[in-house]
Amino acid sequence: MSKQIQAAVKVALTGVILTASAGMAVAGTVDSSMRTFNGGGTSIGAMGDSLVATGQTTSAHSYTDNAQLNYSAWGHAGRWFNFEVTSNVDTQIKVTADNTANWSPAFTVYSTAGVWGGGTATFTEVGITGNTPHNFNATGNIGDNGTLWMQQGAAGNNPAFSNAVATLGYANSGASHAAATTNWGEQVNSGVHAMAGELTFSSGMTGSIGAGTAELTFADLNTGWYTVYVGGADATKLNSPFSVRVSAVPVPAAAYLFGSGLIGLFAARRKALKTA
């Protein structure tokens, strides 16, 4: 038996074991990886509101860079956080390693129709090295291969668990991987990347990455529920505890300056046309 086949069998068996341990009611979901914020809070709605989860841990390659999973995300090994926005506010999500040299964070933000329930085990959605949700697509839009187990309204899904509506964006301080090398054909890029749901649920997105840190800020994020998937993105690193913070903050000035610059550009163009 080749090493590639052995790896695929190993991943598939691991997925079966994890599915069995999750319980009949939510078989195969990632509910066992859900985490709560300190104090049990779930919502923000006014400037200064903040939700913080400290002392979190996961593997160095749960988001990407795990060769056995063709560099796709390891659903049960990462960490999932739910939060609610009760009044449209500029919302920042920031993940920071306690030891910034030892862990490279990455995360994806999704909008959900209510509290995220952990997804449905869709065993017919099988990739090169296993099935969802054990191995899934963390950098694709909802509806792409590797995300159907979490999509609201997808055939065969339990709506109580699978209610993801859209991917808003992701931040990856670790490795990049080409679509030709990943389990679901997704492109995994380092850096900050807006996705299809960004402008549906907010008026813009900014962000940054650095050593041991990743951050996204959504301007005027709509009221509703959101979930964040967090994992490590560099298999060469050691592990470090980390914190996740969701805060209502002033949107970065650069976003307003960018918008003002566009308005000024259009005004100057209109004036030039009138005088031509």
C-alpha cells in the first residue's frame, strides 16, 4: 500500500472515530470544538463592548499546512466561536498568540442564520484525503466544495446545525498553498482576504497580520449571528496558547480616507467633464 493511500485511510478512520464520539444528536459536527468567551458573554452592540476568550489551544496546523490533509482545514482540531451583533457596529476580530514566535494564527469569519450549531456530517462530500467536517475548506465561500456541510439549505443538512450563510473574510499569518495542492481545490493565501459576503453584511473590511497575530475589522457590521473558525497555519511552529477578542471599535481611519478619496476622485472627474 502506497504512503498516499495509507495517509488517506488514516485520515478517514480518524474522521469516523471523531464522528462517533460526537454523539448521535449532532453526529459528525464540530460542536465538540466550540468554545465560549470568558464570562459566557455572546453579544456586542455598542462602542467599547468586547468578548474575550483567553488560554485557548489548538494544533500548529489546524487551519492549513497539514500535509496529511492536503493543507486544508482540520475542523475538529480548530476552535469555533459564536457571537451576536445586536446593533450595527464596527467590529474587530483579533487572534493573538501568547508566545508570538511559537504559533501562526489564522481565522475565517462566517455569517450564520442564528447560533452556529456545528454543521451536519455530509459523508457524500468526500475530498482527496477525507470527508467533511473532519477536513473542510476554510478559505472558500459558502457553497464551494468543502463547505456544504455547514451551508444553510444544502441538501441533506439538518438546519438546526448547518446554518452558515456566507463567508465574510479570512486572515492568515501562516503558510500559503495553491489550489492544485489542496483537498477541496481551494486557494489558501497568506494575508487578509475579503470574501463574497463581506459587502452584504458590512460596508467594508480592513485587517492585518503579524508575528503571532491576525486581525480583521468589519465596518458597520450588520446585526445578527456570526461564527469564527480559528487554527494554526504553520506546521513548522511550536504551539502557544492564544486569545480571541471580538470588539466594537472605531473603524480604521484608512477605510474612511479610502472612501473619501474615491468621492473626491469622482467629484473631480465630474467637474472636468462639465468644463470640457
